[in-house]
Amino acid sequence: MNTLITMQMMVDNYLAERRRLGFQLRKMGYDLASFARYIDNLEYRGPLTLESMAAWAKQDKWHKEDPATWSRRIQSLRPFARYLQQFEPHTEIPDESIFGKVQEKGTPHIYHEQEIIDLLAAAKNLGPNGDLRAATYETLFGLIASAGLRVSEAVHLLDSDVDLKLGMLTVRQTKFAKSRQLPLHSSTVDALLRYRQLRNCYIAVTPETMFFVATRGKLLGQNLGLRSVHRVFESLRDQLGWRSRGTYDGPRIHDLRHTFAVRRIILWHEQGTDVDQSMLALSTYMGHVKISNTYWYLTATPELMAVAAEKFECFVQTQEVKHA
């Protein structure tokens, strides 16, 4: 009797073979696991077609309805599809004609200090009065800005992940399956403590309670939804009348994380700190898989282009002296 070969088996074999060659493939591994579940749940048989791969790519969990997102997802399938062709020659290979070329990272909106102050003030005034909602969003946005967290990392923090005695956050198994511990500034610790004390007046806390909780009706105390967070942020952004200084349609929550990184590098430069020596620490703090993702800030933001240019000018002058 022939054993049924599932798509998950093929994915596992492909990843094992590539990883033996030294490739980590974290992001691709996540995408291929999702694709395998999708195909196996359909009980799909026969060679993979462009239609089946495109249908999976559109199953984006954020429901962005964005061809650029679909294009990035399907990009992970190309090398895997080439691998499958040795077993099934009729396997089709997706190319850029399906959803268009994958776009490079855009330039983020780097917030001015006053913009962050205005955002937190606007969140503090969210209604209804006597509700936990205003404190939740003021503290959430403040934490993302002060610690450089991804919004998903902040929303998924458990109460037990926030150690305010040690002033430490534990960010568990987030993007790329990495966990890390983050020291916090004393002002951030004070803000988190105020929120925890207020939140505990509304809900009973267990070790599995989320640190930031939903506040409306029957949802009180439950997980704070990412879509709700983005909806509130966009409402406040429109209220404040911001215009993007980056290449995106408007300032984003994620740009608070970018701002954290840029301001830290600028501060190091102003203090005379060796930026190159400190980049590994920043990369680890932010949970980047590759330090090149951290160095990206030097060329991706106008604020840091001047720093990079000055470093290059100093390098050139040093070389000229050596060869004088």
C-alpha cells in the first residue's frame, strides 16, 4: 500500500535538506508550514498550480487585501516549487506576474518628540469617562515608543512577563521564534505600574492574564485585539492631522519602533559612542534576526543619512592623512 505523501512531509524534507546546508530559513519555514496546512486541509492532489499558490497567498491573517503583501508571501514558495519539480515536473513556478514585484522597504515616518507627546495626550482623553480604555491605549503606545517593541509583542505580553521590581520585560516567542529580556527606563516602569494598579481595580488577575486588556462590555479583561489597536491609532492620527514624512500613506504604529531605533543611534553618535560597536546590542534588544536589519536604519532614514555621511567623511579624512 502506498503511503500518502502530504504537503507537510514535502515541506519538512525540503527545510531539513536546506538547513543541513547551513540555511536557517525561519521566515520561509513559517510561510511553508502555513502553506502545507492550507494545501493538506484542502486534500489537494496533483501538481501545484499558480491558482492554488495564489489562493494561499491571499489568506493573509491580517486581511490587508494588499497585493504587495500577497507578493511577499508567494515569494517564499518559489524555491520550494522548484524543489518539487524534481518529483512532479508539472509543478508551476510563481513569478512576479501574479501580484507584481515585491516592493522594497519603504521609508518610515520618524516621529518628533512632540508628536509622541501629542499621541499619548490624545489617547489619555479617549472615552468613555471612568473606563480603562484611555489608560490602556496611552500606556500601550507609550511602551511601544519607549522600548521599541513590535505592536504584536506589546499586545501579547502576559502580566507575568512584566517584572516591575526588576524593571524588565520578557518578550516570549515572537517573530522568528525569538525570546528576549528588555530592561526598561525608570519612567517607563512607573507608567506600567500605574496602569497595572488601575487595571487591577477592574479585573481579577491570573498568571495567564494579558498585561493590556480589552475594556468594552463582555470583552473586559480579554485579549486586546490588534485590529482594534490599529483602528484606535488611525483614529487618533487623523484627529491629530499628521502627514507622513515617509513613503507610506500615513504615520504607522510600527514607526514608533523605527523612531526608537533611529533616536538611539543618533544619541550614540552625539555622545561619541562607537556606533558600530553598539549596533549588535541594539539588534539584540530589538529582536532582529540579522544585524543587517539594524544597519538598514543608517541608509533608510534621512535622519541617519547625515550620521552615515559624517562617518564616511571622517573615514576619508583619516585615509588622506595616512597617505599624505
